[in-house]
Amino acid sequence: MTQVKESLINFRGYKSKQVPYKIRLNANEGKNILLEDIIREGLQFNEEINLNFYPDNDATLLKAEISKYIGVSPANIVVGNGSSEMIELIIKTYVDKNETILSVVPTFSMYAVFSQIYSTKFVGVESNEDFSIDIEKLIDKANEINPKVIILCNPNNPTGNLLPTRDIKKLLENTNSLVVIDEAYMEFASGSMVEEISNYENLIVLRTLSKAFGLAGIRVGYLLANQKIVNIIDQVRSPYNLNVMSQWIATKALKNKERVIAYIEEIKLGREFLYNKLKENGMKVFKSHGNFLLFYSNIDNLGQKLAEKGILIRSFANELAGYYRVSVGDKSENQAFIKAIEEITKNEK
Ligand code: PMP
């Protein structure tokens, strides 16, 4: 039988538990706050959506809405199937076999997964004990190994840590690499690099509608950069990469940004509630700027014990054994999660 390419021998791809659970707080998905509006307005298939034709390859209407939302010209935007496609496109466009991608660890696992798929080398600089990032250490490593791309998730998944913009600027000014800032969770924080894209030759910012917009199911993400970068990535992109339905729903969703702003505030309150309650229950909790919290517990198999109560959160293994990531849910989900934590801790005593 034909053997897979060398980089994929023993390869393990991305896996997220999608089994039915009463409460799913494992994948940082937002709530679908906009669906009601979209259904109320109706889908108007005949007038707006032509399923027999290929979608608009330039996603003109969608880019116009993104432009209004984020304050960047449509000429500086590439859209696609989630920010996942954007990460892949950057590697396809810029990193040759055996060239290096530099990041920090722990971080979003797909950077290393894509790196392996494309036979590139992934190097992760260890973050500090509290999961903050030592920017000098990262700059030193970059100058030592000269990576083609440096990718940072900000706020970082799964730690929730936020890297200040002054550190990112320092990195841009002291290295020659293409710097990618994955801002999947930036709506829940402040400190975006979006307005800097025209000030730096080598800066890309990634965004998604999967989190604050609660639209993970339609798979829409986008990339923001100067025109030189956008032009080449747009040519590498597969034609018609974003389907008609997703373009249409995303365009509508972006017109309702007030609803999203209210939802973000709700998540921040939920995040504070979970932070305080987890602490009260003896967990070591890390301050988070995302729609999730990382915490450490010495209770054996806490993830499994919560699963038995119908609640799914993210458990980690290896260096992060004993650490858990819980997504901030709605009020009743957060309360149910804390109630389960309280019951489990009581039983342990
Ligand atoms: N970046 C980060 C940091 C993420 O956590 C995720 C989703 N877990 C993604 C990108 C991918 O998001 P999507 O493809 O849904 O836009």
C-alpha cells in the first residue's frame, strides 16, 4: 500500500469531542445569538442566494461588512473557511519544506499540526510559569533560528494570557520574520494589532466569526494585512473557498454588531463569575482575556467526573496534565458547571 509522506507517519490530527453532552463547554464556541434575527428575516433564496452558481470569489458584500466592523479597507482582507483556513494559507504561501515556524507553548495546537502537514519545522518557546510570555526570550530565539513565520495567539488559547501591543511591536521591530497575530478571541479583550497592519511590512492579523459572533457552524474567518501580503495569499487561496450560505449569513451577522457587543459584556461577567467560584473551590485559576478560563486542579480525573454529570470541558495531557479549560457559557450553564464542581470537591474531602 502506498505510504503517506514522511512527515505524516505517526501523525495525529486535530480532534475535538463532539459527542452529545447536556452542557458543552469544551471548544470556546460562542452562542448563536444572531440566528433568531436571521430566521425572522427569512432566507430569500431566490433573490439573494443562487445555489446553482459558484459564490462570489471576491466575497464583495461580506468584505464590505467586515471593513465597516473592523475599520480596515476591503483591499486588506482575505476571507475563508474559518481562521483555520487562514493559518493554513499562510503556511502554504510562505513556509517551504524544512523552514521554521516559531511560536510559544502552550498555544493553539493547530499551528504545530499544520506545520507537520506541510513538512515545516515547529519550534515553541516555553512561556513563563504563569503562562505570560517573555518577549526578549522570544526575540532571542527568533534571531537565533531565523524562522520564516512567528505565530502568536493573542489572547492565547488555552492560557487566556494577553500579550501587550508594545511587546508585539518590539518583536516586529527586532526580527525579520512574518509575524502572525491570531486574534480569534480579541473581542473579549483589548489590545488589537489591526490598526497596525499598514505600519508594518510583515504583520498579519487573523480574526474569526466562530467566537464572539457565535457562528462556528458556518466556518468564516478572515485575515487582515497590507496589500502586498493580501494579493499573494488571495492568489494561493482555492477559488470560491467560502460558500454562498456562509457568505450570506456572515454578512447579515456583521450588520448586528450591537447584539454582539452586548453578548461580549455578558461573557466577561460570566468569566468573572467562573474565575471567583473556581478559586473559592480551591482551583488554581489563571486570569483570562478570552471566552474561557484555564485552571489547575489536583482532583484525579476531574474532566471525567464532570462528564459523568453531563458537562464537557477540555482536559489536557502530558505537560499540562491536571489543567482544564472551561468555556464561558450562558448563566445557567455556568451555574450548572460550578454546582458540579462544588459537588465533586465536597466528595473529595
Ligand atoms: N485560532 C484559535 C486561537 C482558536 O482557538 C481557534 C478555534 N479553536 C481557531 C483559530 C480556529 O477558529 P475557526 O477556524 O473556527 O475560525
